[in-house]
Amino acid sequence: MDIQVLFNVVSSAVIAAIGWFAREIWTALAELRKDIHKIEIDLPRNYTRRDEHQASMDRIEEMFRRIFDKLDEKQDK
């Protein structure tokens, strides 16, 4: 076997392996982009928005404030 033939076979195998690896990475990246796009679409439906959460927390804080006021009135008596 001539050295040139051996070099051609080895370099072809290395280039094929690199090509296969690059294709796998490209496919995984495409799937990842699809998944991220789906998450971006579903995110507002699954989680509360910041303003909705803030409104709920404001109501809870107001309820606590009223409870503490009542407790303070009871403590004064």
C-alpha cells in the first residue's frame, strides 16, 4: 500500500467523521431552536405576568396589614 493511498483513506475517514459530527450538531441546534420558540409561545400561558403577580401580592399585603391592625387594637385593650 502506497503512502499516498493510506493518507487519502485516513484523511477521507477523518473528513467523514467531522462531517457527520457537524451534521449532528446542526440538527441538534435546529431542534433546540424549535424548542425555544415553542417555550416562548407557551410561556405567557403557563406563568403569571409580573403585573398580575404584583397585584396579588398587594392584596395579600393589604390583608396582612388589616390583620396586624386588628391585633394591635386587641393588644391595646
